[in-house]
Amino acid sequence: MPCDLACLSRESPTWAAYLAEVVQSLFATMVGLPVERPPFCRPMPQPLPLAAAVHITGVWNGGVLVRASEGLVRRAASRMLHCPEEEVGLGDLHDTLAEIVNILGGGIKSLVPGPTRLSLPTVLHGRDYDWQIPQAVSLACQLFYCQGRPMTVRLFQALADFPSGLEASPGACLTVLESEKGKNA
Amino acid sequence: MSRVLLADDSGTMRTIIRRSLEALGVSEIVEASDGNQAVAQFQPGRFDLVLTDWNMPGKTGIEVIRAVRAVDRTTPIVMITTEAEKSRVLEAIQAGVTDYLVKPFTTDKLKEKLDKFLCPA
């Protein structure tokens, strides 16, 4: 069964609120559509075949990982590029998601201690991957819907930023799974 | 009639900005998808405005600004970036940026920012 699993967590309502604010601001201004958080706990929607990440390095080390349905990214691209959804190409999908995670990363970067640097975004598109971020903990993971189309946004931080309180085992990592394995089982 | 050099590695962002520039009557928009291309395209007197992202492959936006300012002290340069911290804005000012716009932005805000640097069509 596909899942989204944080092996190590330091999740808090404060980080979740920061994350929600940054995501909602981005969609309100650049996409022109509201994003909503489900009012109650529900299973993580699957599949979310588009994923993108940026990393923040410096005094604070971590990053933002976005996973989204193709429908959500297609709609966002359509709105941002002012073209019909059927005219949005694969390159547009990847580029739009890259820009979304880049802006989210910039928003988070402005909230954490500096100086820090923001990496260029990376995009992954597929149905059968395990994404591992070694030596990292999850600070927040939020599920959003934009006109019924799902997206998760995760904020993570390097274990090395925590001088105490979290024991870093050699294999500790934040693992995000997007796997079709077992779907038909 | 205005000529603009637009440097951003995001094709989506270049499209958004290009549409606003076209709506403002800009006659020539030269696009660069990285900092090296931007520096290679720039010539003193060729453009009325330079727009640049900060984080790009090749030369960063700050390096683009420094390269432009090394040969041209007057062409306005607007940085359009996710980098929102005061220290980064100061770094850009020290490099010679004319104005600064933080992403995310509304189209109205973008047009307002660009309009003051563009000649009437």
C-alpha cells in the first residue's frame, strides 16, 4: 500500500501553521485559487506522482518537499500561464512545480535563522519511487486541496541541527514512498 | 518602445513576467534561462530595463547585477526573487540593484513595479 511515512518526527503546530501560511499565500497570489486543508484527518491521497524539493543550507539546514497530483499541477500551470489545461505540456508541469517549491522554499527560508542559501529545485515524476532524505526529521506535513486536487507539503530539517534530544542512528532518514507496488495486491 | 532583458531559469516565471511586459507595451523582450546567458546578452545601451531572478544555474542574479554594473551604471535592474531577508536585499542593493520584488506577487504588483521603469509605448 503506498504511504507517506516520516521515520523521525519533530512535527509541531507552529511549523504546520507557518507552512500553511506560505502555501496559502503562494496559491492566492500566483495561482489565483484558494487551497484548503481538510477539516478532519483523512487518508493520504494516492497517487501523487509529481514531487519536487528545494534544500536550505547554512545556519539552518533542511528543505521543503512537495508531492502533488498531476491534476493540481496542471490546473496551477494553466492559471499561471493563462492557457487551457489541455495545452499544458509535460515541461510546463515540471517547471510550474519547480517554481512552486522554489517559492515555498523562499518563504520558509525567510522564517528560519540565517544566513542560509536556497538550492535550485529538483522535480521527480513517476509512480514507483522511494525518496529518502538521510539524517532528516519532519517538522510539518500538511495536506491541501485545490479545487479537490490534492497536494502534500512537507518541511524537514537536518538531524545535525539538533545538538541533543534526537539520537541519530546511522541509518536514520526521512522516507517518502510513492509506490505502486502492492496496489493490486 | 522599451527593450527588456529577462533572466529567470523558470519558464513559467518568464511567461508570467513576459505577459505583464507585453501588456505594458514592451516592444522587445530578450529572455535568458540562466545567469551566463543573461550576461552574454547584455550590452550597454541595448536595454531599458533588466529583470533578473536570484537563484539560477550558472551565474546567480547577484553576479549578473555585478557584471552589468561593471559596464553600465544607469540601466535599471529589478530583482524578482524568493529571497526575502533584509540581508539579501541589502546584498542586492550593494551590488547595484535598482528595485526588488519578492515572490510570490500578484500580477498587479508586478505591473506596478515594472511600469515605473518603462518608457511609454
